[in-house]
Amino acid sequence: MAAAGAAGGEHQLFVPIAVRPFAPPDDQANYVRFAVIGDYGSADPGEGEVADLVKRWDPGFIITVGDNNYGTDKVAYIDQRVGQFYSDYIYPYRGSYGSHARSNRFYPALGNHDWNADGLEAFQGYFTLPGNERYYDVTRGPVHFFMLDSDEREPDGVTSDSTQGRWLHSALTRSTACWNLVVAHHAPYSSGDHGSTVGMQWPFAAWGADAVLAGHDHHYERIIRDGFPYFVNGLGGSSHYPVRTPITGSVVQYNDEFGAMLVEATRTKVSYRFVAIDGTLVDTFVQNGGCA
């Protein structure tokens, strides 16, 4: 399926084109260029194709929306599904594939399959992440990322008034970044097979977030609710799920090919693009504002 436009609107043909970055400012501290992948950790050929696409972009770092490991919780399995493709973004890297980054450039969110892998001990040992490593925040250039654990097994809860929810509210309130991006596995809104995760429909905009990046459903979708963007990005290489009837606010739905998001941000603009492995530019969305 490949559909674009407002829900119920005109279908459009996606055409492969060259993806070029917009010109960054002279001050690199005020510009970031990063990739977003999701639902990828299978070690299947599709994951390799997405990794090749991402590496051609040479992003400064990689954000994941979860399901980093569809195997067991043994470090060797995680390394096969993550390090084999992205070792040069991970620091410290103790696996068996290739070199490591000089500093960490890989920031994963937890997905349900990461929890399904017999616990988180190996996951937390494999990655070196801030805070409790289940949910955490990190700032890169003008963007502040808030990485949530949306799985019901999260000991600090997954409701807006849980310990994790209160942490996010407080952290967003304190943030002085130009852009605040929330990352979670379970999509608050989705037209996919799993559908919307009502329990994750937190008051993100009211708390100060600018967008939510999620996965869980294995398709790409952009949804605008009350002017606030939600992205579903689950085409990282594992499998394809069907797209159901578009929900209210769904602007783009796509599940033809695997792919990834390329995001660029300055102090005053964020450009989100989803690109398929065949080079098709599926969607472009630009936010203006930030520290303008």
C-alpha cells in the first residue's frame, strides 16, 4: 500500500529522487543530522538494506524506536542483530563485528521484543546509556530527546501519571532546547495492525514536546492531531504489517518497502523525511519555530 494526502484523500505515486541535506549553518553545534530506525533487530536481509541506506547518509547519530532484538537476551544475539550493522555508531562496543565509534552515537528505545528476550540484563549490558537505561534523555545540538519505555513491564509505569510519566513532564518543563522530541515504541496513534496505544496518549504538546517518534506497527505513517505530529516508523527491516483504515489525522501511510527516517534540525527548523530502500522519498514534513 502506498497512500498520501489527508485521510480519505487523493492517492499519490511515490517517485525515487536524490535525498540531499539542506545547507547547515556555520555553527555545527546548532545543527544535527540523524537517522531514525525501528522494528529492525532481526538480522534479516531487510535490516542490512536499511543499514546500507542509513550509512550512505552518514548521519551524526542514530535513534531507534525499539524492537532492537527479536532474538533472546544473550549478548551474542543482540550483537548479531545490532552490532553487525551498526557497530561503528556504538561506544563502547565490545562485540564481534567491526570497529566502534569514538563516542556513543546510537540511542535505542526499548520495544516489547526487547522485553520479550528473557529480560533486560544483556540489553543494558550491551548498550551504555544515560540514567536507568530503560528511559532516559540526551541532548544533541538543538534537539533534546526523551527516550521512553512504553512496555507494560516497565517497573516505573507507562501512564502519564506514573513515575516515568512524571519524569517526562518534569524533564520537558526544565528543557531549554529548541526542539523536544519524544521517542517511544508503542505508537500513541496508528492506522496499523496494532492500532493506537491509548495508554500512551499523554499530553505531550501541553508538556512542551514538539513531536513523537514511535514504531510497533511495521509501516510508516505521519499523523497530525491538533497540529502536533506523530510518526510511526516500523519499517527497519523485520517485516511488513498491513495498514488499516486511516485514523483521524493520518496524512501519509506507506508499507511497500523497508526504509528509515532522515531528520535534520537547526535552531529554527526541523525537516523529517522517510526514505525507502529503493531511494523513494515517501514523505517530507517541516516544522518551523524552535528558537526563532
